[in-house]
Amino acid sequence: MAESDGEVEVEHKEKTKHKGKHDKPKPWDDSSIDHWKIEKFDPSWNEGGMLEVSSFSTLFPQYREKYLQEAWPVVRGALKEFGVKAELNLVEGSMTVSTTRKTRDPYIIMKARDLVKLLSRSVPAPQAIKILDDEMQCDIIKVGSLVRNKMLSCIWSVCFCCISFLQERFVKRRQHLVGPNSSTLKALEILTGCYILVQGNTVAAMGSFKGLKQVRRVVEDCIQNKMHPVYHIKTLMMKRELSSDPALANENWDRFLPKFKKKNVKQKKVKSKEKKPYTPFPPPQPPSKIDLQLESGEYFLSHEKKFAKKWREKQEKQAERTAENKRKREAAFIPPTEPFKQGPSKSADDRNDVAEMAKSLKKKAKEFGKQKSLENIDAETYIAASEAPSNKKKRKHS
């Protein structure tokens, strides 16, 4: 049994044997080492310093001159710690950074170049100095050309109105990125973990590589009118919730993420003109001014007669105009029409109506008087009155 176990171990060793001199185990091939970790630079790694001087220069706008002049001592002190020289030239309007003999980190000059670019794009100095950290990266997105590229070829041949229209469209899309009271920009900063500044034709962003990639995608989609930043914010919020769930951390999230489709606004349909039947012959040429004069006979008139005719037509038009104005002025003095008087036939009918009305009123008054008299009759007088005629009748019979 022991011999058989030894044979199995030998076979296992033969299987795992490396072939070639380059397949030997390396000291850094260890699972405990994090290869993605960015270690802080140690000056002992480069004691000799830089062999050549490297420098970068960037221009800045005139409105940044005053602020840079005030904040330059802070910038110079931050770069001095890494052995980088910084110069501010107010005559040329430029900022220059260069390495010195004290520079040890070979990549710090690239960081200093990014620092100068951020300062020229209106990033505050305390925020821009953070780019000198190894874990902080930056990205300056040029958005001014994203709108104009589609019509760049026809701008010079159309007119100034086309340029102003494109500028208005760019400003509106840039405002979509900022949002009301910078709410959209703040939401993007929280979700991506990046500092974002929109200034002029550029968008400056500072953060990790993952966050900068997300910011660039959102900015380009917004300026090119592909997708509104609000939809990107919804997607990023859902991704954050999904990443917090360990069960879904290693799965595909496409089924959970919303899919937004671009909805085109219905435009008014242009009324198409009715197509005329096709004829191979061209349309008849319209008569020229000379042809019309030949038809009317005006072409053969002398200069004096032509002038007299024009003068006569002018006088006729002027007379018509004065007559029309006079009629309008006199219209205000015309008295209004009086009410029409009724004829004799209508007055007779009215009289008959009044007589009938008087008769009916008299009749109603009599009836009303009778009712009143009946109501006021006393019982004793009524009985006495009723007995009186019966006595007279008896006397007659007797």
C-alpha cells in the first residue's frame, strides 16, 4: 500500500511539472497580494531623480487671472512638496509646470499637468490640488463640438441664424445636464462619487476611473440628445441597489435595469401639393413687360404720351382716394334715422283694443261689487226682505 501511495505522488508531481525556464513560480504569484492596489510612491525607489526636464504649459482665460494670482502661492506650495516647479505668466496668460532635480516620482509631472488644466477650467484651487493623490483621476470632456459636428459643413454656407440656433440648442442641452438649482448635477456627483463642474464648452470631472467612465457617458448622451440625464440617474440608482445584494452581485443585471426608448414628438404634417399630370413639354413662357406693352399698344406711344397717360392714371387714383376720404369724414355728420310713425289702420286697431279692454274691466268691476255686497248682507235684513214680497202677494189674492 505504501509503495502504491508513493507511485501516485510521483505521478501527481510529474503532472504538475512546469515546462520551460519561464514557467517557474514567481514570488508575486501569491493570492494574498492585491495586484490592483495602488501603493504610495516611495522616494527611495528613485533616488537618482529625473535625467531630463519635462514641462507642460496651459493657457487660461482672462477672467481667471485675478483668482489664479491669489491662489497661486497655495498651488506652488502643494507642487513644491513633490519637487515640481510652477510658474504663472500673466503677460502670456499661461501656467507652466516642470520637473527639477528634487523630483523623484516620474508620474507626478502628469498629475501637475492635470492640475494646471483643471485650474484653467475654473475648478477651485483646493479641489484641483486633490488631483495630486494617486487614487484621484480627472477627465475634461469637450462638449462644445458634440452639437455642431452634424451641421459643421453647412454652417459657413447658410447664415448667422443657423449658428445662433445651434448655440441655443447647445445651451438648452447643457442646462438639462445641470438641472434646476443644480439638482441633476448633485445627484450625478453622489451616484458616481465624482466632482463635476460644467463651465463653458467643457465639463471637468474628478474621481475614480469607474466614476469618470459613467460621467462621460452621461454627459455625451445628454449633449448629443440621446438620453436625458434623469434616466441615467434612475439606472445608476438601481445598479447601486443591485450591487448591495450579495446574491445578485455576480449576475447579469440587464433584466432588472429599465429600458428607455426615445419618443419623438409628433410634428405637424406638411400639406403636400397636388402633383400635376406629367407632360413632356415645358410650361408656356410668361409674357414679358415688353410683350404686354405691345399687346396694349403702349409700346408705340411717344415718351410724352406715356408720361401723360401715367399722370392721368395717377390723377384718377388720387381723385378716388380723396372721394373715399371725404365720404368717411361726412359719415360722422349724417343724422340717425328717426323712428317710423304708425299708420292710421294700426291706430284704429289700437283704439278697438283699448275699448275692449275697458269693457272687460267694467264687467270685472261689477262682478267684484256683487261679491262684496253679498259678503256684507246681514241675516235679519235678508230674511225681512224675503218675507216682504210674500205678504204683498197674499194681499193681491185676497
